[in-house]
Amino acid sequence: MSLALTSRPLVDLALPEKGVARLATQFVLVVAGTLLLTLSAKTKVVLGPVDMSLQTLVVLLIAATFGLRLGVATLLLYLAQGAMGYPVFQSTPEKGIGIAYMLGTTGGYLLGFVAMAAIVGWAADRGLGRNPLKLFGMMLVADAAMLVMGFAWLAVLIGAQSAWTFGVLPFIVPDLIKVALAASLVPAVWALLPKRGN
């Protein structure tokens, strides 16, 4: 199998080769990705005192499927939608909208999603989306980067101890589950595709 075929994200298999059709398809995918992110943010799973969303899982899946450029573009458009006041985030509009909400307690995590998309998208561009163990490792790094960014901003707002207790610790196990699930799903899709070339 050629290196060019194996070293690209999954979505490239569905994109037109070039021209306006390729750009239009990419645009549709990015917009669809932001809709999926919004739905995942609004889907809450209550675990004790903490409300979890499926957003981390969706960020990982988008990045692993779209690759670096489209993945990051999707997250940036999503943040731009939120900054413009659209209720795309988990606790909008009930806890505020726009820039004011983004500068609140979730601000670091939102920026962390972009870092997460960049790390996993970079890995997908290099063909790591086919290998569940390698993909799991990269997704773990990406999730850790997101948590560090979220913790850092939250610590500025409420102090390091509270940021760790409320902003990191409750999410470690659920995030490990989401990383494992995402790292299994993408290679499974690759495995279902017909083999091309030698």
C-alpha cells in the first residue's frame, strides 16, 4: 500500500480530488462538525455532582477523521460561533453567552479543544488513525494537553486546589473511557474499508 494512501486522514477518502467541489465539501464537513460539537455539548451525562458532556469524544473523533487542518478549522469555527453569541456551548445560554462565557471557568478547556484537535489531527495526517494503540497514545497526550490548559485557566479563577478538585480529578476516568472508545472506533472504520493498492 502506498505511503500517500496510508498517511492521510480518513475523510480524504471521501473528498473530491481538487477544485471547487473539494472546497465545498470541506466547508460542509466543517459546518457539520460544528453542529455535532454543539449537540455533543448539550448531551449531558450526570455522574455524581459533575455533568459530563460527550464533547471530548466528538472532538477526538472529528480530529482523527478530519486531520489537522479540517479538524482545527472545525474547532475554530465552533469557537467563533460561540464568541458571536450562538448558544453552542454546554451551559449556554443559561450561564451566559459569547466572549463573557468563554472567559469563564470553561475558557481553558475550550482552547484546549483546539490543541486536542491539532495533536490528534497531526497524528491522523501521518496514518496513526489506523493503529488503535498509537492512536490511543496520541489521544491521551491530546486529552492531557486539554486538561492542563483547562486547569491552568481555572486555577487563575478559583485557585489551583479547587481547579484540580473540580476541574481535573472528576474528568480523568471518564476521559480515559472516551479516549479508549475514540481510539477503537476510527481504526475499526479503517479496517472495514476495502484495501487499495499494494
